[in-house]
Amino acid sequence: MLQEASTSSSAAQGAAIPPSGAPLPTLSGNANAHALQQAGFDQLIHNFDWLGWLVFIVLIVMSLLSWYYIIFNLIKNSQVRARMSKVIDAFWHTPSPQDAIRAMEAQPPSEPFSKIALDCAQAASHHQKAEGGAIAQTLSRSEFVDRALRQAVARESMRLETGLTLLATVGSAAPFVGLLGTVWGIYHALIAIGASGQADIGAVAGPVGEALIMTAIGLGTAIPALFAYNFFVRMNRVTYAKFDEFAHDLHDFFATGARVGEIAVPAKK
């Protein structure tokens, strides 16, 4: 009898212990899986406090502004580069300076090369009308034209840089703004975990994962702005070189009557 009872007890214990390597069915595992499935962007929005909303709105505004200036500068630079050679050729291949000035006046208001040429022509004409006056005695024709060209090139260069400061600011600051949201979210998640007394994977991974989404939003805002800033800086550098080349030729033409390498002829009045 004792042997049978011992055998029955051993069999019951053996049946209660699962074989080695088999997964242990637990309620906490199902709860963790359910908590992780519920974690996401919707849950993040639902748990926002005032600082979370502030960080999120700032990142959205940064992203919208950066994409606006990306598209704006892309269209503007494409138009400038497409018309650049045509405008320069139109100025030099016209039969007279008057025709060249009329060709420049017919260009769109946003075209920079024509505005540089018109400012230069206006300065040369103004100096010629003031011959014998105080301006002509103080500044030579070359110096007066040179000053007008410098101002025109600086003005048009500044117009090409519209929005680049914002792109640089977004590219450098957006990751840190997103990181602020992540740190604040993790802080509140840890407070909630401590208050609930639960420290399992479901209680930790969900809130922390949601908070990390803010860092991802910050990086998603900064990366396009940073690439666009470097791209437009490179494009503007090429355009600046064309500004300088065109301005030097204009200076030689209006100061001496001919470009470098050409024979000077009297300009037609």
C-alpha cells in the first residue's frame, strides 16, 4: 500500500512539471504581449501632457516650414539656373547697350542677373549725367560703377539665401527638441510604473517605446532640412561665382566701353 501511494504521488508530481525546454504558460506573458501591441503613436498622443503637446507642435511647425523653404528654394534656384545663360547671352549679344538694357528690363522681377546689369547701367548713366559735379569729382566712373555692382551682387546673394537660416536651425535643433520630448515621456513613464508597482516588460517597454517616437519625429524633421541646406549652399556657391564673373565683365564694359579681351568702342548714347 505504501509503495502504491508513493508511486501515485510521484506520478502526479511528474505530470505537473512540464518537460525541460517547454515554454511555461503564464498570464503575465499574454499581458505583456497585449501591452506591447497597444503601444504606438496613438497611445503616445493620448498620453501627452502640456509639454508633450508643445514639443510635438514645435516639431510639426519646424517640419512644415522646412519643407516650404525646401520647395521654394528648389523652384527659385531651378529658375535662376535655367535662365542664367540666356540672360547673360541676351545682354552681350544685343547690337547696342540700349537694346541690352531693354532686354534686361523684360526679364522677370525675380531674375537676379538682369537686376545686376540694370543697376550697373543706371550707375554709369547717373555718373555720366553728373560729370563736372561733386559726384564726378569725388568718385571716378570706375569706382562709382564698382560700388553699384557690389551693392547689387550683395542684394541678389541675400535673396538667394532666403530660408537657409531656418533650414540650418531646424537641422541642428530638431533632434534635441525630439530628445526633450523623449526624456519627458520616459520620466512620466517611470513615475507611472513606480506608482503602479509593476515592473514587467509590458509596463516598461510600452511607455518607453512611445517616448522614443518623439526622437524619431525629431530626426525625421532634421534630416531633410540638413540635406537641403547643404544642397542649396552648394547651388548658391556656383551662382555666386557667376555673379562675380558677370559683374567683372559689366564693370569693364561700363567703365572702359568693352569687356576684357575686346576692343573698346564708344558706347552709343
